Amino acid sequence: MQVAVAFDHRGVHLRETVLAALAELDHGVVDLGTDTDAVRVDYPDKAAELGAAVTDGRAERGVLVCGSGVGAAVAACKVRGIRAAICHDVYSAHQGVEHDDMNVLCLGSEIVGPSLAADLVRTFLAARFDGGERYVARLDKVRRMEEGMLNG
């Protein structure tokens, strides 16, 4: 699987952990940076880059990291077709994919440590959308909400 990754200047503290988890799983990486905390990098910019990588097909899923994970999730969900969520527990990391077809995992580098972050990435990437009728119907409602936002 191709996985896009992006980090703001605070999220970069989990960069090596996320990349190591992806390497361990033998996934391809679309690395959108950042690799240092020396210069401020705003999470909305990284969310837009990562969202584009997922929606244009360069990546199937994404991992987006900021300090808390909250800003990353808020910004990523503004990209049409992105279903992002902050997950700081393994249940949410797999259930979000299984029921909601989540395609972007958002993490907070100041909330979770490296060990949990690696578990969350592995869990997120191992999960598959259930495809059940009720889940598809809910996603269709989300799609209509997105269309409504674009039209007015």
C-alpha cells in the first residue's frame, strides 16, 4: 500500500516512529515532510498536501501528525473525499476504517508516545472497510454533505 505521511513542526517528533512502522510493514511512502522542528510549518498546509496525495491516487491512505492531532484532523476533513480522524487508541484506529472508511489517521505527537503511535499506524493500515449496507449508506450521506458544502 502507498501511504502518504506529513508532519507539521510539532508532529515531526513522531516522524521516525511513523516511517519505521511503515518500513516494517513494507508499505510504500509518499513523504510530504517536514523533517525538522526548526521552522514553523502549519498543519493546514500539510493537511492539504496529504489530502491531495490521497485523493489524486498517489497514496491509498495517509498519516498526518501535529502536536495534538486535533488541528490535523479538522483541516484534513476539509478536503473533499478525505475521512480523517484523530485516533489515540487502537479501537478507533481500526473501527474508523472498518465502519467509516477512514483514509487518514491523525496523531498528536504530544499526546501519544512512540510505541503507541507505531501500534496505531499498524492497526490503521491493517484494517479494511467492512462494506456493509449500513456503512455504505452512512458514507453516502457524508458524500451528500460534502456536495452540499461545495454547492452552497
